[in-house]
Amino acid sequence: MQHQILRNKNKITVISGVLIALGFLSLWTVGNELVFEWALIIASILGAAPIAIQAYQALKVKVVSIDVLVTLAVTGAFLLRNFEESAIVTFLFLFGAYLEQRTLNKTRSAIKELTEMAPESALKLMDDGEYVEVEVDEVEVGDVLLVKTGAKVPVDGTVLSGEGSINEAGITGESIPVGKEKESKVYAGTILDNGTLQIVADRVGEDTTFGKIIELVEEAQDSKSEAERFIDRFSRYYTPAVLLIAFIVWLFSRDIASAVTILVLGCPGALVIGVPVSNVAGIGNGARRGILLKGSEVIGDFSRVDTMVFDKTGTLTMGAPAVSAVEYYGENIPEALGYLASIERESDHPLAKAVLDEIGETEYSVVENTEVVKGGGIVATVNGHRVAVGNVALMVKENVVLNEKAQADIARLERQGNSLVLSAVDGELKILMGVRDQTRPGAKEHLQELKKLGVKHLVMLSGDNQGTVDIVGRELGLTEAHGNMLPEDKSAFIKRLIEQEGRIVAFVGDGVNDSPSLALANIGIAMGGGTDVAIETSDVVLMNSNLGHLPHALGLAKATARNMKQNILIAVGVVLVLISALIFSDWMNMSIGMLVHEGSILAVILNGMRLLSYRQKA
Amino acid sequence: MMKAATLQLETLTCPSCAAKIEGALKSLNGVDQGSIKVLFNSSKVKLNFDADTIALDDITQAITKMGYIVEKSVVK
């Protein structure tokens, strides 16, 4: 019976709404007071039933819930034969709860979409050599699985055979196809756009990167800040206090009407729901883009950050050297490029890969008489030509003439922090390439956005020499750049900023060898996540290396923190206005109180929902 | 023997639901009180319980009796 009533709450809401409408209609059209009264009596009893049951269940476990207040208030009004109030208040309370549920689901939708991306089944290789569809829970580490086009990768694994391209949006938040072949790593929750892969399971279920993300986000959306814990403690005593106040009012004034009105006006709904709603919508917005904010405490601290410290290599720069500039001299350049590639192809020098990537497809020739000149480069015979590849010192040694333009180019590229690769064919300079670890695309613009968001100090720390660090620092418009720093120097630097200068510091790193700094900073931000350590020690995880997500993350944290404050303000403001209206005016009654009250709950939910569509303005 | 359970409930819509469920679970013998976590937004309950004293069914029952549907439960 109890369950029946609770299950059909929505139907009861509709019926009681129709009854109230009928009652008023008969009163206003034909002036039939008997129909009016009975319609409202039935609506009151019907509507009060589910609320009373909820109140009873709460009291059984010693919780004085809102239902208790409303049940008492409605009973009071009913006994006073004020059926109009009792019917309207119950209806508004039920209808409000229905709207709350609908809108609340919207604010949670972003995270729900993410969790629904979890794979459910897998094609597992059985002993008889056939693939059989099994539940994902039944897959164990070491199982061999088949992933077909359009299917979700069920586990974290390694490709045994096959080729294909995978959309890794579920992990990185970026919908870019990534090619996979033998030995490639694949991740649970990503989708195979085309091809077929046979994989072996390395990690399953909650141990997969996707599983960790889900768990982290779910915990984060329900994590509570100091303010929220305070509100929770507060509301535990608040509802009984409202009950007590109403009782005292009745005791002294003997006015039951005022006493029950206080019960309704004192409902704390918007206050308890306001902050969680902002929290879940803000975290949901981030999660959709591969930005994981670990809870409302993190959001609060992050929104107040005034100093951002970056690790250089791999964070602000790509982490791998690449050709940044090329100059050609004289004729027969295609041939010269072919010779250069042929020589570099046989070298394992770190710069060789960058040069080969730059040249791309070309015609290779046989390389003979290769001679490695220590601290200079390589001299060899290719197609009967003497080819020298190396630095300026090698060119001088080979008596290569460096004309005025070449000398100017060399000076310019060196100034920009490049390592130089020169190629000469038969004693004549043909190609000059500048190679360096380049800054990430858009890095400068994104750092400026951070400044606009109120980060006063942008600091870069690096193990590289001060010269290189200065160049990158100037190029990106940083406020400070320090080189020659070991990991422990970095964490000591951050400690000093926090303890001696009282700054609120965020550290941005790739989590590879900077975990101490990630842990020490007020906010540790791991970029290009995926490594377990980074996910665990940091407060904010950016699942891919796109620096553009950093301003979004900061802007989102600020917007979410602001949103929480607005919601607290709305909730507290409404209660204050209602109570003072009751004291100082004569128009305040239970129905108006309930209407305003439910309105304020919807207001905070709708306000929180705005965060779902938050975008960082460029 | 202690076991960890994760229960997926129907969507919770009022924060006081969370308080009610927590209250109901706390009164159960065999449930580690400190481990009870009612996640309001993800509508999940996580707790540790002593499998020798109480069965998962009893825990599910306690929540169902409060009027909330348990959609899925996982024990580890």
C-alpha cells in the first residue's frame, strides 16, 4: 500500500491538481461551495498521503525531513478547516518535487552520458577457437578479444593483430581518430571507427583508465566542501529548530494558523540542494571535455589561484625536438634533401628523427664511406658526391663557404634557441635546418587567456639550461622562467611561493617525474593524463595535452564557485524574505510561502544548469 | 568476512533521501557504520559489511523498505 502510493506519486499529483481546478471552477462559475469544499478535501488527503508516508519513514530513522514539516503544516491547516491551503500546499509540494526531479536529471546528464559510455559486452576467444559475446564483467586479464568496426573497446589492452582507427573521445575528450596497429595500446570506452582488432586484455573493469575516470568523477560530484558539510550539519538541526519555533509560537499566541505557516516558510529546500547542483553541473561540463575536477573543494581552491607554475618539457613544449625553420641555398635542392635523408636514416642521433620527419617522402640513395666526426656530424659519399651533415664547426672544417645570408640565418636561428643541422654537397652549402623542442600550438594565446582570468604570475620551471628557458619564456610571455632545476628544486620553489609569499599556486605538469610538485601545490594539474600516478596525485586532470583546456578548466572552476555562492544567496535570501513578510505583512500565507519556496528550488537548479553550457570566451 | 558492496539505486532527487537511507543503513547490524557512503548525485550507496552477520539481501531490503528501488548491486 505504502509503495503503491509512492510509486504513483506523479499520478496523484495530476489528480489533485485536476480536483483543485474543478473545485475553483465550480465555485467561480456556479458558486457551488459544497463541490468546492469536497474537491479540496479529497485533493488534500490524496496529496498528503505520499508526503506523510515519506515523513513517517524519515522519522523512523530519526531524521526530521522537510516532509515532516509539510505533513504537520498540512494537517494543521486541514484541522482548521482551511482546505484551500491544505490542498494547494500539498499540490505545490508534489509538483515542485516532480519538476525538481526532471531538472536535476538535466544537471546530471553530462556525467550520466559519460558513465553510459562504459562498455557492456565483449567478443571473447573461447577454447574452441570461436568468439562468443560475453558480459564485460566476465572478461579477465589475459583474455583475447575481438573488436569489430563500430564497437566499443571493452578493456584496456594491446593489439595482437589487425589495424583500425579509434575515436578516443571517451578518454581524451577529443574526437580525433587515432590509428592503431599491432602492439598499439587501446583503451576501454573508446570506439573503433573502422577496421577490426584482435586484442589481449591488460586491465579490466575498474582498473581501466576509463573505469578510473568514472570512479573519480562519481566521487567528485558527491564530494563535499567545508561549506557544504557546514550546510549539512546546519540543516540537521535546522528542521527540528523550525519545528520548535512553530511550537513556541503556538504556545504563546495560541494561533495555530501562524504556527503552521512557519512550518512551511521554514523549509530549507533550496539551501541543501543549491551547492550540490552547481557542483554536479560544473564537474559534468568538464568531464565531457576530458577535464576532471576532483570535487567542490578543488573547485573552490582552483578558482582562487593567482600563480601558475608550469613544467616546460612536455607541458608548454611538445617534448620532442622538431624542425622549426629551413633555409635553402643554391640549386639541386631535391637531390640534396635526398642525400641528407639517406645519411640521417642511418643515424640514431636525436636530431636525425626530426630532420627525417621534416623531409618526409624522398628518394634514398646508397651511402658509402660514412665517417662520424666527433662533435661535428657525419661526412659520407652519396651517389659519388661528398656530403657533409652537421654543425657550423663541421662546415668550417670541410671548407664550406658560408655567405652573408647564410651567416645571418645561422645567427637568427641560434638566437631562437635552435640546434643547427647544415648540409653541404661537394663543399657547397645547400640546406640549413633549425631544430628545437617547439612550444605547443596556441600556447601563447592560452597563457594570455589565463592572465585575463586573473592569474597574475605565470612561471616556468625546467631542467634545461637558462638560455633555452629564457627564449621559451620570452616567446610565451611568461612572468618568470627558471632553468637548471631538478625535480626537488621545483618542489622547493613551489613550497617557497606558498609558505613565504602566501600565493595560491597551481602546478601544471605531465605527471612523469613531477609528482612531488603536483602533490605539494595547492592545485596539482596533470596534463595528458592516463598515467595512474598523475590521476591519483593531482587535483585536476586534463586527459589530453591540449593547453586550450587549461583556460577552460580555470574559467569553469571560477564560474562554478560563483554559481555556488549565487545559489546560497538565493536560498538564504528567500527564507529571510518569507519570514520577514510573515512578520511585517498581512498577505503572507502558506500557499504563497510554498509557491515561493518551490520557485526558489527551481531557481537554484536552473542556475546550476547554466554551467552545463559554460564555454570559455576566447 | 568483510565485503564491500556498491548498490545502484533509482535516481535520488532530494538530499534528505540520502540522509534517510544513511539512517536506515546505520541501524543494521553487521554494516560498518563508518564506511557508509550515500552518493546523492550518482545515486549510489557504497558500504562495507560483515558477510557472516548480514546478507546483501537484508541490506537491499532495508533500502527497498524506505521506498527506494535498488537497481543493481555489486559485491567484492
